[in-house]
Amino acid sequence: MSQASTQPNTQPKLIIHGGAGSSLQGKGGVAAVRALLSGIVEQVYQRLLAGASAQEAVVLGCRLLEDEPRFNAGTGSVLQSDGQIRMSASLMDGSAQRFSGTINVSRIQNPIELAAFLQTQSDRVLSDVGSAELARELALPIYNPLTDLRLNEWIEERKDNFSKRSMAATIAEVEAGSRSDSAGRGTIGVVALDQQGRVAAGTSTGGKGFERIGRVSDSATPAGNYATAHAGVSCTGIGEDILDECLAAKIVIRVDDGLGLAAAFEKSMAEAADRGRDLGAIGLDATGAIAWGKTSEVLLAAYHNGTTLGDTLELPDGLQVGSC
């Protein structure tokens, strides 16, 4: 496939996600999540119509999602085994094919802001110490993203020394609304196409929850977030499963090699399902096609196709792939 070129007056497109899982009850139910995601899509899409670049739209969308405590990114991030919050985020500008990210950063409100700043730097992916130093250099205010829900989750897990809880107990708590279902699979992400035909993707997460100190999420790697001039993808789900599939890069590269976006999702998701992966992904391409796929029960995604809003909140359980 030849290199795509930016085209003025392209109809903007947008898709976002707030994670994957097995229930929406811990987030207030379908209606509440739909209203929340739709509101963010509308706000970001208006910026695209006003001439914002794909990268600017992605950063705005990620910030809005990071600020929503229902999702495991920014405010509302899960705690690791030592009771600390460490967040990761990445941004990829498809037109420049430039990746940047921050890994295991603490005490800031919007990790995506560090990833955005690093787009202009020669060192573009920083770990915890480097990210903390950069936050100080940028004079970002110290911020505590902890919520009561996340603290209570950690306290309950600590009672059992972070041993795996029974699936029945976890499901019962989620359905009762006393426990959210994003630990282990919580991520937020945005993929945008702007009026110049440029694609960008961003992904942010609070991590797996209760994990070993130093564990690295997929969200700040090309496995979880990737874009070229032809397409962009953001992933969610079990980070190790996404890394094993190198999912975002795999889907995008298949589009680069000439496969249609929907077909690239179908092939990649079928492979992931065959290997028992628990994950989801959203994406769009430079022609304006939008696609999504999941092997998890629920994918919290919403999109604007240039005409109408839509979402994936009520897809059937298990392997599903869609496009518009």
C-alpha cells in the first residue's frame, strides 16, 4: 500500500472506549455509561469539526475519560499491591508515525499530558522516575487520583493477602454495585480522524490492580496503542493478553499491508479468541471506516461516524466484531 496523504475537508470520525469487562453494574448500568461516553464523544467531535487535529482530539478525549472516576485511568485508577497508584499512558501520531508514553507515573491528574509533551522530545517513553522528574519540570500540580471505591477494593483484597478471589464472589459484588469491574481490564482510549485525514490514537490506564510492583501495562506500548497514516487502534482488556497478541500493532500493520479495517479486526480477534485471550479494541482508518472487536463480555465503546452516535454497550457476550 502506498503512503497515505492528508486530505483537506475529510469528514472527521471518532471512537472512544472506557475499558472491557463482564458487567456494567459497578459503573451505574448501561444508561449511565451510555450517557457518559456519548457526552464525551459529542464534546470531542465538536472540536474536530472546529478544526482540531487528530492528536489534539485524542488528548482531549483521554483527559475527559481520565477525569471520570468510573474508569480505571487517571482519577479512579486502581491501587497496586503496595497501596500505591501508578498510571501509564501513550499517544501515537499516525501522520508522523511517532509514539510517546509514560510508564507507572504517580501523583498527576492526566498521564496523557506527559505522553503529549513527549511527542516533541528526543526521549519519548519515560518510566516512573523519569516521568516524575518531567512532571516537576512541567510544574504539573500534585494530584491524588484515589477514590473511596478503589481504596475499599484494596482494603478488601489486602485481607486475603491479594490472593485471587472466587469468581462467584466477585460477580456477586459487581452485580450488587459494591465493586467495579475494571481492575485487571480497565483502560481508556481514543482514536480520531481529523479534517486533514490524519489519524491518532491514545490509551491510558491505572494498571491491573493489586499487581506486583514494577509491572508494566500494555497501554504504554505499541501492543496496546498504535497508529500509522493508514489506521489507528487502542486496546483494552488483560494487558498480558494484549502484549502476547501485540494486538494494536498487528491490526494496524494488516491495514498498512492492504487488508480492510474490518477484515483486520476480524482476523486478529479470531486469533485472540482461539488462544483464549480476554481483550477488546477500537480503531478507525484514513478512509473513515470505524471498527471494534472484543473477546470479553462487555466493551465500553462509543463512536461518531460523521452522521450519528453509536456504541457497543449491548453486544452479545464473547467474540464480537463490528464496523461502520
